[in-house]
Amino acid sequence: MSIAKPLLDYAKSLRPQKGLTQSVSAFKRLMKYHRKYSSFVVVIVVLAVLRSILFSIEPLYTTFIIINVIGPPSNTSLLGGYLLVIILAGIGFTITNFVLLFTQGVMSQYIVRDIRTDYYRSLQGKSFSFYDSMAVGDLTSRATVDLQLVDMFLRTWLGTVLNAVFTAIIIVAIILPISPTMTLIAMATMPLIFYVTTRLWIDTMPLFRNMQLIIGRLTSYIQQNIIGMKTIRIFRREKDVVDGFKEVESIYVNTAISAGKIQSKYMPLGPSILTLGIVLVYVYAGYTLGIPGSALAVAQVGNIILFARYMMRLTFPIRDVSQTLGTWIAAYAGLERVLEITDAPRNVEDLPNARDIKIEKGKLELENVTFGYVKDRPVLDNVTFTVEPGEKIAILGATGSGKSSLIYLIPRFYNIQQGSIKIDGKDVREFKLASLRKQIGVVLQDVFLFSGTLKENIAFGKPDASIDEIVQAAKLARIHEFIESLPTGYDTAVGERGITLSGGQKQRITIARALVSNPRILIMDDSLSFVDAKTEQEIQSAIEEAAKTRTTLIIAQRFSTIKTADKILVLESGSVAEFGTHEELLAKSGVYKRVYETQFVQKTSPVLEKAGDV
Amino acid sequence: MSSSYGTFSTRQEERRKRTVPDRVLIRRVYNYAKAHKRNLAIGLSATVAGAISGLGSPYMHAIAIDRIISPKNLSGFIWWIPLFVVIILGNYLFQYIQTYQMRIVGEKVVAKMRDDMMEKLQVISLRYFSEGEAGRIISRPTNDANTVRIFLRVGLTSILVDVSSILGAFAIMFYLDLRLSLLAITVLPVAIVLVWFLGRFSRAAYRRTLVTTSGLTARMQEDLAGIKVTQAYAREKEAEEKFSKSQHENVKATIRAILISSSYTPFVIGLRLVGTMIILFYGVNAVLTGTITLGVLVAFTEYQFAYFMPLVDLVTMYDQYQSAMSAIERMFDLIDTKVEISDAPPERSVAIQ
């Protein structure tokens, strides 16, 4: 199967019909975001009216000049006054327009910020299942690239639409008293222009939406290609990657060209129709005004010029509106991608009666726990076991047996579908999420450190921790000596601008991080298997120390961990296969014994035994 | 202002100085466009023809007023109406051809460049994909390609339309009346200096927003990469506070940039009105003394409109042009990357036993 097949199927499956209704509902959502800034909107509306009036003054006064100054009778003394009005209107227009554009720009920034905040906040609340299926790059680009498109639209749309509406109204208000019939003729083409603009919108909207959606997928396809380049090289799939890319790209290009064809058909049509309307005005005026055979009065010529010039003024707002529609098409696809995430359900939430509960002992009871990422496909099936306070449980099982899922259910990173999990006799759903998670130390499989100092990273779960507490945690995690050996000690920066740590060092810092708040319950996903013997030994020793005084659940890779555990839990395809002490399970001659003999005793036991003795 | 600040493009990337001259880059892009020579030739001719036919309109107004309507010489409509309709239809047709053909060329050229980049990515040394470098490489076939696509679609044709409109308007104005033309363009240097000056401020402010935006992007990426840790330690609120601080910085910088960019258009339109005033001031006297006709005076005010807007457009296009050139340079940089390990020729390949 081609690597690009899913992407290709996706691109082919896109149907154009859906765009329009989606666009309307996205627009409504955007309007809701405007509500908070209604005072801005009022200012913009008022300024837009003012701006349209000031913009319409020049043609009117030019006509006054033609009629009253040029004459006959000519009267040059009036010229100065008229020109003064024109220039004052010009200055007024400049200021009004500037304030309007700026107000609009500020509002757009606030709205984009609000949308982004909502987006970010929703991400903070999404469960682990959500992050298991989404790429960080994609989520980030929605908040940046996609929102940038929304920003572009927000910066102009209101002013542009208002400008078109008000300018048309004001122009009609001025020319209507001069000649109602001529106004009617001049405006006769308006419905047609309106139709053309709408048509353009309806026809291109779905195509642009598809383009936006394809380009989003194409981008993550490229990202995956680059990130997974090593694997692709190893399996010699390079040609496959490129061929698939080209195929999707050509769908994109064809869509873009068909959209371009529709745009080129309709976009220049509006102004052309308007100009044809001017021809009608000239012909009508030519045949009806004045006495046949003799020249027209200057006043009449002046009025015709006024009509023609006003109509030409209207071409600009019309052009602007269809351009704004263009930015909306891009913006809405972007907005859709953002809102899709913002609106996705949270899955894991505080129940209405949740409260802060202190974990005193750390007794853990799982009863008939059933859980699956997809409904009706349980990863864990009817799991029941109890852990007494202070016990250390090693969890063993093949890849996909549900080990990680099991321990991540305790701090409610996922919600269980059936059964119950109780801590000190209280269901974990009775806890407030924050209260529950703050009291459970977690060492994730993925050793992630934030950019910042070592101190900040260790104190992550307890920002007000004293330096003694931090050092204490670091000592327990067997990383204190290493940190002390650094020139800047605990203030050493890690991450992009800081030092590079090895996997083993990172893991021990994450262990320290879990210990700093001295939790009653500790869960560890210790899957760091490929490390050298010395590191192995250090990590092992850190785990031993960490587990000493608290209830600990640990996914174990090392025999030493398993041997020193109070009890061992063996998971087999989502069910508890065996649960008991090392000796008990050996006596059982079941799965554990088999695993123990094949994996630990024969191959690696000398090293591990030695490590375990430390 | 519509260049894309990419998700992955880092600060250094934006600030890096360009080393390849524009003409070299343009020639190389042209080599890609050569495959669509026919579309390009038709598109470019239509662009120029469209701009010039668009300028015919004010002149036709002047004729209608001076020779047909004013003297009530209605028989003139017999040739005037068909001519004007032909000009309007021609203008429409040229614009249609231009937009369509240039779209084809733009999309296909960028697609081909992107294909070449993808092919290159598969063969260049793996060390280009090491940590930290991956982001920069990703942004080339994505963000950079998009910047160029937008430029080829909108920017290039606008530049052509603008230049033809300006030159055409000048030609017609000078043909109509030399003295009035010279007076009309007196505000031009002021406008150019003003726009250039604002442009410099605007570019500086814009660069600052690039920094705050990439800061915001970096914050977002790190927060999402570490989201499981944040949730495990119930630190969502603190993360949100930090993020909103980054947002605040970004909003502040962007608003400053908007303050400058908002002044462009108003000032230029204001100056245009000063120009109109000058034309009216001298034009009215010229009409009274019979040097020019009323129609010519009105046509002048319209032509002044016709060249002023494209001029502003052209100056503001400078930014878009610059960012497109940088993007093109970065794309070629990838396309030109040397292949360090290439496959041995088949006759020299050895079967592993």
C-alpha cells in the first residue's frame, strides 16, 4: 500500500457541497466573538458613515465648481471656497479613515487573542486520548497559520462592508433629488452586480475550503516524512513517498486552477457591469436633457458628470467587497480548523459534586475496571485488584497488554467505562481533578522537560517548594550529585537554549519531579530499556528509594525492579493473568514463571542481579 | 503584509541576510515557468492589454461629454456606444485571461518546485534532519512555498497591472495636456517619500511582530509537547497564565505595527485629494480661457485617481516581493543541496551473501 494512500483517499473524498452552510455557521461564531467589543463596533460604524460622507464630497463640489464657477455665468470668486471644502473634507477623510482602520486593527487583535485563548484553554483540558491521536505541529499551526488567515479577514471586513453599503446609500441620497429616473438607470445594474458577487462566493467557497483542508494534510504529510526520514530510508520507500505526494499535489493544483477559473470569470465582471451602467446614463441624458439641436446647459452637463463620477467611485467598494469575500474564504477554512479543536469534547472533567480530598494512606482498589480507547474494543477488561498502603507493585505484560492504560487511569488521564477505582475508599471521580493529580506522583514514559532551569523543572508540581525540598527530591532520585557537578548547579538551563541531558539523566529528573511534593501514591511508566549498565543501576537505585515510603505502581522492564516489588501483576491482553508475590507466582508455574525463566534468568540475570544488589 | 510567519521558521531564519541577487532567483523561477511558456505569454500580454484598456474608460467619458452630450450631437452615439462597449468587454476579457492564465502558471510552478524539494529531501544526507534542523527544513516546502504561491498569484500580476496603469495614465495625461499633467504630478514625489518613509517604520514594526509571533509559536509547541506533564501535575492554570503573557506581548507588538500600516492608505488618499485640488484650481482657469475642455478636466481628475492607487499598491507590494524572494532563495537552497551519499551505479552494486 502506498504511504500516501490515506491522504490521497482523503483528498478524493472531499465533496464541495458542504462549504456554504459551514461558512455561515463559522461566521456566526465569529460574530459572537465581536460581541465583547461592541463599543469598538459602534465606533467603527460611526466612523464608516463619516468616512463615506467625506469621500462623497469631492465629486459633488467638483460639480458645483463646474456649474457655478465655470458657468456661464462664470464666477471665479467662489472657487477658493469650494476648493477649501474639498481639502477640508480630504483632511477629515484622512483622519477618519486612519482612526477607523486602526480601531478595526486593534479589535481584530483582541478577537484573535480571544479565539486563541479559548483554543489554548480547551487544549489544556483535553484528555490523553486526544493527544494520542493529534500531532503537536498540527495543533500549533492551527493556532498560528490558520488564525493568521482569520486575522487578515478581521482587519478589513467590517470597514469594507460598511463602506460599500454607506457609500452606495449616500451616493443615492445625493443623486436621487437631482434626477430620480437617472438614479434608477444608474442603479439598474446593482442587482446584477450583487448576483455576480454572490455567485462568485457560492462557487469558489467549497473549492477553497477543499484546498485549505488538503494543504493542511499535505503539510503534516511533509512533516511526517521529514521526521520519519530515517525509517523511510531504511525501508527504501522514498519513491513511494514522493509519488504519493505528487498525486495529492496534483489534486490540489487542479482544484486551485478550477477555483481560479471561476474567480477570473466573476471577479472583473462587477466593475465591467457598472461601467456599462454609465453608458446607459450617458445615452439617457443625451436623449432627454435639453432641446434637440442646441447645446446643453452647463448645469446639466455638470450633473451628468456627477452621476458618472459617482458611479465610478462605486467600483472601488465593489472590488473591495469581493476581495474581502476572498479573504473570508481562506479565513473561514482556518477558523473551522481552530473551532473543530476548541469544540471537541473534554472527555475528562470534574463531576458536579467533586471536591478536594486529601489522600491520607494511599490504599488503591480497582474493581471490575473496563476501559477502551474505542467503544466495544476494551483495552482493559474487568480488572480487579487491591494495593495496600505503601506496597510496591510491579506490572508486567507484553506490548499492548494495557499496562500504561492501567496506571494512567488512576489520575484519570482517561475515563473508565465500567467499574470503579478507589483511593482510600473514595472513588477517584469524587476528587477534583487538580486535587487528585497533585497528590499522585507520575513518571511518564516520555521524559519531557520544559525549557527552564533544573530547579524549575524539579519543582514543577510544587512551584513554592523550598530549595531543601528540591535537593531532597534530587537526592532520592540519584541526580543531586550530577546537578552539583554542573557549574551553575540547580540554576542550569535545560531545553533548546540549555544543556543537553542524556535519557537516563532526564529520567532521573522526572523522578525527582514526581517526588518533590512527597506524594502518597507514585505511578511510574519505566520503559527506558536501552541504557548502559551504569545508568541502569543509577535509575534502579533511584526507583528503589522513591518507592520506599509510598504506594507505588511501576511498569517494569528490569528484573531487579520486579524482584524487589512486594507484588507482581501480570497483564495479558487486558486482563489480570496473575497477581501475587514473586515466590507465589513462581510456585504457580504460570505465565510469570515462563517469562521469568526465558527473559530474566538466562539472558541478563548476571548484570541485573548485580544491579539489584546495590 | 500578508507574508506568512511560519510555524517553524525561527528568528535566525527571518533575519538571515539574502545572498543571491534577485535577478538570479527570477531567472531560475523563469526556468520553471518555461514549461508553461504559452500560458505565460498569453497571461502577460493580457495583463498589459487589460491595464491599458482599463484606462480607455475616462477618455471615453471625456469624449462623450465634450463631443456628444454637451453639444447635443447625439449621432455621435452611433460610434461611441459600440466603441465603449468593446473597450469594456475587451477589458473584461483581458482580465479574465490574465487571472486565469497567471493562476495556472503560478500554481504549476510552485507545485513543480515543491515536487523537486520533496525528491531532494529523500536523497540528502540524514544529518539535515537532526534535531532542531527539521523545523527549518519543513518550512521550505510548506510555508515558503505558500508565500511564493500567494506572491505569484496576487503580487506578480498586481505589479504588472500597476506599472501598466501608471505608465498608461501618464501617457494619456501628457497627451491630453502637458501643463496640467506636470501640475498634477507635483504631489507624486511627496506621496512616494511619505509611503517609503512609512514603509521603513512599518517593516521595522513588522519584524518585531515576527519575533513575538515566533515566541508565541515556540511557547505553544513546548506547552503542547509537555501537555501530559502539565496535566499530570495539574499545572494548567500556570501554563495558561504564561501563554497569555506571550499573547499579550504579541498583541502589543502587532497593534504597534497596525498603527503604522493603518496610516498608509488614508495619507495617500488625502494627498490624492490635494492633487485633485491643484488640478481643479488650474484646470478651471484653463477651461475658462478655452485651453482645455470640460471633459478633459474631468478626465484628468479620474486619471489622477487611476495612477495614484496603483502607485500606493506598488510601494506596499515591496514587502511582499521581499519576503517572496527570501522564500524562493530558501527553496532553491534546499533544491541545490548536494547529495553526499548517492547510490552506487548498478554494475558496481554487490549482493550481500
